[in-house]
Amino acid sequence: MFLALKEIQHEKLRYGLITLMFILISYLIMILMGMMLGLAHENTAAIDSWGTQTVFLSKNSNDSLSQSLISQEKRPNYRPDHMATIGVAPAVAKQGKDKENVQFVGLNRNEFIFRDKLQLTAGRKAQNNREVVTDQSLKNKGFKIGDQLRLNSQGPKLKIVGFVKNAQLSVAPVVYGSLTSWRQLRSVQPNIVGSALISDQAMSTATAPKLQHYTVKQFVNKLPGYSAQNTTFTFMIGFLMIISLVIIAVFLYILTIQKLPHFAVLRAQGIPAKNLISSTIYQSLLLVAVGAAGGILLTLLTKQVLPEGLPMEINWLAIAGLSLALLVLGIIGALLPVRVIAKIDPVAALNQ
Amino acid sequence: MDDAMIIKDVNKSYGHGVGRVHVLKDVSFSAALGELNLVLGPSGSGKSTFLTIAGGLQTPDTGQVIIDGQDINKLSHQQKEHLRLDKIGFVLQSYNLLPYLTVQDQFKLVDRVKKAGNLSAGQLDQLLEQLEIKKLVNQYPSELSGGQNQRVAIARALYTDPQVVLADEPTASLDSNLVKVVGQLFQDLAKQNNKAVVVVTHDLRLKQFADRIWDLSDGKLTQE
């Protein structure tokens, strides 16, 4: 530790540049992770906010929420405290010259999602079929409480009475209205009651035998593009981690090789190899730890300055996991030259 | 005088078959406490091999190297490391100083590896004063002259209070004035600090400081 710190202290420029490189590597990985989580969040924020555990769709919906239509006959009786019918339809919300692609979600006012799960940030909940609350991102785009929204060109005209947070579905802001408005929007048959049944409890297929049963994980993975997008990001981050390992290992290896003449002298003087190895590993860990900390700091700063529309999510568990992974990469990188240190021939010190 | 180091009938060869080179041939040597031994020889005469075998860095093909009553060839790898740390002080051509440690940190490094038996703070002060480098303790090796570096390297070698000091071409890059300073230093080291000092060199200017002079040529060591 003594040797490691003294060397860093003396070789400030060299170790500063190496640390900067490690910071940039961890920053790149963390920012990508943040964007992946941000996009994932925008796909599922509403579903997460409902505390969803189980989803039922119609059997011929081909796993698509927007294509699912549940009829009165197929819907089982249920307790509205833990299950709710929702009607989902993509729509274009227009207010004056403003247009926005939204997901309209129709709710029953006596069921748990409407009663307990809407997280109001301004205004109040809807009190009739002509009122809606919307995701607060619309507020940031110029929509106000009291505005009249027209959904699609022929759809109903609805008044915004409140804004809620965590109301996004398939990367679009949600407009929460009534199931009556949804029926109007979708122009469905009178016996159609909604698109899906949502429960905040784990339920079995037997709960609604005429409908298709999904756990929340299965359902989310079936959301259009969600799985492909996450897999792409995961592979990008995975490859980046592998490339980072190679870069970190190569740098640490070169650093160690440059120190071999000094190590040879120390070995000739009787300094045990284990001291030199532990010093090398400690130094590597320190550099990677500072790199990870710097990466976290830059990621947090970036989150502050990113424009509103760019999705980015800070998840401390994921950041802790990534930092740990970087430290493990650092240890692996530091362990590669250990054999070289252990095999140093102290006789080399006399030939310098 | 007591022999701190005895080398008996040491042979060392490199290579195989027709390429085999017999570097040391039945070499015997002894160095006593309080004595400066000078091993002279031209380049390629086997001086470095002699020094590495004497310091336990290499094992001879045959023969014995006895330091402090122990045949070091019978010691394990770790025991040899301990012996080098405790009983032998190396002064190398490259001054054996780490460039990123100040003079005082060079000693602190030893303290971290060898917890006991090093010079006390008072003894170190005295040694630094004797070597006229006490004012340089906060300097890095790159900030010192060749002669100052050489004296720091000597202090570093003596800090573990070794019985034997082995020096490899200590005057290789020094001018005549500094050769005298370094030669005197090694002589004082042997006499005042009661060490067995072995200097391997081809620099004849050091002869005037030596108690015994050895000649190594064609692998054979003879005392003048």
C-alpha cells in the first residue's frame, strides 16, 4: 500500500491520465446503463406504479395489450380492491397547436388503480367521464390544468384536471380517463369492457380461465420492442465490459512491466514478492475504484444537464453492481501480471 | 578477524554442450568483518556471477557459500529472501533507489518489510550525517547528483544493519574526485561500521582503499 500510494503521489500525471481513462470507461458504461434503465422505465412506469403482479389479456390478442379486447362474458367476477379493468389505446392528444402521442388508459373510478395508485403531482383526480389526468411530462410540454384535449381527430374532448408522475407506457405519456371514453375512442361493441385485467397480487390462471394469464415479467417482456431494446443494451454493456476488461488489463499489465526493473532491485534486496504483488493489486484496485467513483459522479452530473426528453434512470443497485463488476475487472487485470512479478529474476537488477 | 562470508570451491557454468561456458572455476573467497575486499576483473570475467552467487541470487553448480555460519544454498527461496534482507546489503550500479520515494521513504519502505533489527532513528541520523546526506532526506533520487545517490544507496544498504555489504561497480559512472569519496566511504564502512565489504569492479582507482585485492580472470579468483 505504501509503495502504491507513494508511486501515485510522485507520478501524478501518469496516474492521473490512467485514472481519467478508467473514469471515462466507467462513465460510458454507467451512462449506457442509465439510458437502458430510463428507456425501460418509460416502457413500464405505469405498470410498475400500479404494483402489477398479474395481467390477463384476451386469448386472441397475440400478447398485445393494445389489441386485446375483453368481453363482459369472459371477464370473471372480482374484488376491485386488488383487480382492475383497464382499456388501453394509443392516441394523438391535441390541444390548440400542440400534438402529442399518448397512451390513453381508461379506468373504473371504484377500482384499486384509480383509487390508490395514481400519484398526483398537481390538480385532482377525474370526477366524471369528461375529465382526465395526464403524465406530468405533458405539463412540461405546455399542457395545463383546464386545457381541453381532443383525442384523435374524431375522439372525445376531455378536460385535464390533474397531473400524475410515473405514468408512461411504451415510451409515451399516459392519459388516464374513464373506460367510457376508451370505448368511445376504440369504437368497440357494447359488450367489450376493457383491454386487460390488472392485479397487484399473484394470481393463477384459474382466476380468469377464459383469458390469457401473464405474470408481470412475462407481460412486460411482451411489450412491443421492450425485450429487443433491453437485449440490445445488455449486449452493448456486456461487450463494453469485456472490452473494458481488456483495456484495463492491458494498462495494468504495461504499468507493471514498466516497474519490473524496480521490482528486480527490491527482490535483490530481499523484499518478498508477496509485498510487491499486494502493492500492485492494491494500486490497481485504487485506480479502478477512483475510476468508478468518478464515473458515478459524471453520470449524476449528466443526469442533471440532460434535456427532459432523454430518458435516463439512476438506479443505485445497478450502479453498485456495475462498480463491483469494475472492481472485479480491476482485480482480474491486476492478477494477470502477478506471475511476471513472482518470476522476476533479481539477478536482472545487477545487469541494469 | 571473523569471516562473515566464506565461499568454497564454487563452480558455475551456463549453457549446454558446445555452448557451455564455465564462468567460475573452483572459486574460493572469504571476507571478514571490518575488511574491504576488492574483486577486480575485466568485463566478462564473471564478476557479476560471483556477486550474485555471493548474495544468494544465484545457486552455484557446486561448492558452498556460507554467510553467518549458514550454507545459503541449503536455504529455501523464502529463507534466502530473509537472509538478503537481514544480513546482506546490496549497493548496485543503478543505485538501487526507487525513483518515486524520497530519501527518507527509502528507509520507511524497509521498515514496512523488516519490522525489527534496522538502525534506530539516532543511528540513521548519525549514518546520514557521516555520509553528508542528512539535508537531502526529503529529496527524490532524480533531484540528487550521482555521488549523492551513491551515498543514499549505501545508507539504504546499511539501514538493515547487514553483516556483509556487496557492491557492484559502485564507481562506474563517477569522476575521479567522486571515486575517492566513494572509496573512502567503503573503507570507513568496513572499519567504522565493522562490516565485511565486498566491492566488485574493474576500476583500479579503488585499489588504494582495499584491505585485500582479488583478481578474477577467466573464471579463476586469485588473491594479489
